[in-house]
Amino acid sequence: MSALNDAVRNIYLDYSRRFPQQAQPPENLLLKAQKDLQQLPSVEGKRVLEVGPGSGQLARLMSSAGAMVSALDLVDTYLNQISKDIKGKTFVADIQSPLEAEPQLAALRFDLVTMCDVLEHVVRPGDALISVRELLDPDGAVYVRSPSFETLAKYALRNGAQTEMAHLRTYTPSLLRRELNDAGFTVVASGQFWTHAEPTVFLQERMIASSEGSAGANFWRSLRYPPADREFKAGIFRMLSRLLTKPGEVWALAKPR
């Protein structure tokens, strides 16, 4: 198990170095953070710990909404990049056993812990959720979001990753609720949402490839970055993509029992 933990850490370290935060992150990352914020209770004046802040979009949104945001991550790459944008502290630790690297956490309690795009990477999700429960105020809550039905092509070697699959499991609503329940939480709200304002690149490329050499290829290409006068066709494409694909994210808000 230790070897697997080390492997996951090395994969994440490699990923964080290859894909640092961007001055203008992809639109879908901001969209996901905005949707996450909509699912949360009011964060104004709350002590929040974000586990695995990644691009930092949600941390910045919560900070702007008046939260005292701290962040914890397995490596310091992303923490260094968002530390100036949040009011709380940063911690470099494994959420499966955070006190080993950051013993000061034992004296802290948070009103809210957020874990977005994290749990699917964790070797022992039960241990991670139990650690989160111990960091929460008795009246606090945890918000977890994870990809569901996500293509693994994003993690293929051709994209520069050193592993073909960085996700250890695919979450469904029932699996996420079960893991939270087993860790001593009661789910108070849950749901799913799509992660892209536009159809997925995968679907776009399939449409183009299937019509290559025909007049249809130009039609699909014209929808990838549609100018204003093609909004009607773009709307049709978005509708088709939602009919042909399943929601990309599953989330749950839970309170400790």
C-alpha cells in the first residue's frame, strides 16, 4: 500500500509540474468552481479547508465570498501559487494521514472542508474521509465532488502523463454516498452536473472524424469555436452533446454524525 501511495504522489507531482496554474485557466475549470460554490452553504465568515486546490478557482471564489480559506495538498506546487490569494494557512500533507506531516492541524477545526477532483486519486478514501471528519467542527460539513463517467483519454501517455490512468475509481452517486456513510457522515444533499459549457472535445473530434472528407466535416469544425452568427448551430450542438453524454461530475454535501 505504501508503494501505491508513493506512486500516486509521484504521478501528482509530475502532473503539477507539467500543468502549472495558468493566468487564464480553461473555462471549464471556472465553470466547475462556480457550480461547486452554488452547492455550498454560505461561506461568509467560515473557516474553510480546501483539500487539493488544483487551479485555485474554488479557493479564490470562496475567499472572495468572505471565507477564511486554508488549503492542504500532497505537494506544494499549487499551494505556492494560491497562497497569496487566500487568508488562511497552507499545509503540505497526505489527507489520508495529515497529522503525520502537519501536527498543528490537530488543534484546528473547520466549518467546511471541500474536496473537488481529489477522492478518485486517493488510495484509501475511507481513511481520507475519516481524517476530514476529525478536522471538522461538530456542526461542520464536507463537500466532495468527483468525476463520473469521465473518459480516461485525458490521462493517456500521448498527453504527457507518465501513467495511463491517474484515477483509481469512477464514482457514481451511490458509491459516493456509501463511502461518506461508512466514514461517519450523513449526506444532506447530493447531485450531478455537466462540466462543460460546450460539448466535450472528445465528442467534437468524433463528429469531425466521422464526417471527414465530406461537407459535414466543415460544419462540425465551424461549431468548435462558433462566432456569434452561428450561435443557433452551437446551441444545437450543446443540446446533442447533453443527450449523448452523461453528467460529468457527482457531488455530495455531508455532515459528521
